[in-house]
Amino acid sequence: MAAPTPLPLIDIPLQNARPRSATQEQMATVVIVPISSCASSTLKDFGLNPKNLGADIGMTAVLHTHSRRLDYHPHVHVVVPGGGVDKAKKQWKKKKSKYLFNEFALARVFRARFLDTLNKAGLAVPVSVPRKWVVDCRHAGKGLPALKYLSRYLYRGVISESNILSNQNGYITFKYTESRTGKTRYRNAKGEDFLWLVLQHVLPKRFRRIRDYGFLHGNAKRLLKLVQMVLHVIMQAGNTRPRPFFKCPACQAPMRILGVSSKIRSPG
């Protein structure tokens, strides 16, 4: 929903919280899945707090598992419209400023909930987990620009082919942009280590990296339409792409598909 309301972007990472005893399968089911659920429940409770907003908020969360160096760094990018629905009063409550929630308080609550999830799953939390976690909460503009920013994390692969510079003597060299300085850095790794850097970010089959919550959830279409009416949002119909077709090799005219068969007939 490209709404005329501020869209804060919230980054919630794990701070060295990979359990020592967790297998790759456990990381996917017990660790990766609760990241989005703990983040969404934390943001939802902050939105319901009358001191913050006092309303049910909507959000779109995208899971990202790697840093620019391809290290394992699970974190969630969340876009939250700057307002929510007060179901008791049946009204839309808008944030009066670009400031959404206190990021330090968000970090404390998220850390406590996530570590509690790991403890209940019987996983040992590393001793190196810092006491203070960092949550980045910033204003990301309105409507489409904020969603375009988020889409880069959804449709971008682990590494692009153009960033792989060389493959010599069993070593792979690739480049990346350092987030703090904006400078181009280089990393050299053995072939098998490079494969692990990439493959450790492969998610389980049918795993959803993007999830919607609140009035943006798929089951809240009626509430979403009401919010769009209140905010005077005009939904523009997207341009339909023409369906590809097969050409006749003789006359180049479009061919009509009559059926599909997986059986291969033997000649003769």
C-alpha cells in the first residue's frame, strides 16, 4: 500500500546470537523463523502502547541473512506506516512526527524475547552475546520510495556475478562496499569456503522471506480497504504483461496450445 503517510524503516539484527549447538536445520526452523515473529510482536506491542501510538499497526518484514562480506548476519528489515487503527474508537491514528518508537527500548525488548525463544528451544546461547543490541529505526520517506528501498533486499541475490573478480589457484576474490565508509573492499577465500559463504544463506524450501502483519496481512483486506479510504489512497491498476506465445516455424503465426504431455514416444 503506497500510502501518504511516513514509512519508518526498522532494521533488527541478531548480535552474535547464533547458538553453538544449532545445526543448519535448527537455524532455519528454530532461529530464523522467530526473528520475524519476535520483531513483529515487539513492534505490535509498542504500537498498542498509548504512550507511543495506542493503535494496531501494519508492517512488512523482509528477512536478510548475510552482510556485505557474505558473513552470516540474520536481520529483519521492517517497513511500518506512520499510523495505526484504533479498533475501539474505529479511527485512524497518525503519528505527529517522523519519530516512531524508541530504538533503544525496541532493542531491549526484542533481545529478551528472542533469547527466551532460544532457551525454550533448548539451545545454548553463546557467552559472547552482548548485553546491548542495536536496532536502527529511521524515516524512509513516503509510499513508493520506501517500498523500492525494501525491494532491493528481497530480489537481490547473495552476490552478483559482477562482484566476483577472479578464480585462480583455488581461491575466489570478490568485492563489496563497506557500509560505514562506502569504500570498496576485497575478500579472498578458498573455493570451498566461498561456496559455504553462499550456501549458508540458502533458506529451506517454501520458506517465506517476506511477511505482512497487522492491517497489511492478507486476511485483513476489508480493514486495509477502510484504511485506504480514510487516507484517500487511489490504487492504480498495474500494466498487464502480454502472455508469451509460440510461433509457427513455417508461417511465424502464433500457435495455440492444445495440450501438454510428459510422455516421450520412441521413434518408429
